[in-house]
Amino acid sequence: MLLFLLSAPFGRRRAANLGIAVVTRLGLGLAGIRLQVSGDTALLNQRPAVFVINHQSGTDPIIVASLLQRNMVAIAKHELRYHPLLGPLMRMLGTVFVKREQGIGPQVLAPLLPALAQGYAVALSPEGRRSRDGTLQPFKPGALWLAQQAGVPLIPVVLHNSSDILPARGLLMRSGTVRITLLPAQPATLTPDQLRQVFADALAT
């Protein structure tokens, strides 16, 4: 927060981007977490775009923020608003916080459309909540609807083993390497089941 206040005179978004770079590098570095990324890394610079991830671990938000770095907003569970490290940073980024009972439908995602129109990236998980055992859960249609409404690319970011770093119900992060695959942009006309299969195929390799 001190970093944000010092850089705020240069603009809120620039301050937020600087905050992302510092907090993610510091956080991952101190935890001994390394990212091994395969695929076309130029995809990470695509703006505007909807980035979709499979959700395995509580570390996923900071991993995705580390990958995208700048000009991004996200959707996250309401409880993260009060996280001592992630909460302030996510609020700076204009994160849309959602209570579980709301679901992730058009009424929740609609506030993200102006951000996409302004050239930002949006990151979210079609599963909604993190997997308890690492297996893919059913995909919801929200990410596809958002990309279709905004007319922007839908880019899958496949996390292979982030659950090894912080398992479900785990309290302490473990050091290690998280394998990540960036896939080419997918048509927003896919069904949720078809998009889920894209992830399943990548996870099987």
C-alpha cells in the first residue's frame, strides 16, 4: 500500500501495475515458487482479452497476476477482499468480488465489459471455485459470454500443478515449480463442455 501511495501521483493504473510487479515477484520469490511457461508467451501481452484458467490452488491469483503483470482486472471470491496481501492489491486493480451464492452469470460479469472496452485484460476461472483434488470441474458459460459480448480473444492458461504448491485446505505454501501452458485463442462460440475439453487435453500431455 505504501508503494501504491508513493506512485499514485503518476496515475492509479500505473501505480497498480507497479504494485503487481513488485508484489508478485516478491511473493513468489520469498515462497520459492518458479513458473515454467510453455506456449506462445506473446499471448500474455494481448489486450484486451479474456484469460481463462483452471483453478487448483489459493496461489492461482498471484500466479496469474505475475503472468499478466499489467492492465488487468479479475473476478474473485468475496473472501479475498479481506486477504491481508492480496485484498489491497486486488481492490487497486478493480477486481469484481463475488459471493458464492451469486454465481458467475451475466449480471455479475457485465461490470467487466467497460474494462475490456478500455483495453484491459480480464482473468477468471470457468470452474468458479477451486478444485479439491486437481481434477477439472464443470465449466460455467460466463467467460465465453464475456468474450463474445466484448468481441475479444479468449485465451486459455492451463495450470498443471499449482495444487502442489498449496493443496486444498493447506495452510502453508511449498516451494517448487509450477508448469503452465499457454494455448492459442479459442472461439467464444465454444460450449462450456468444449472449452473444458481444451483444458483436459492440455492437462493430459
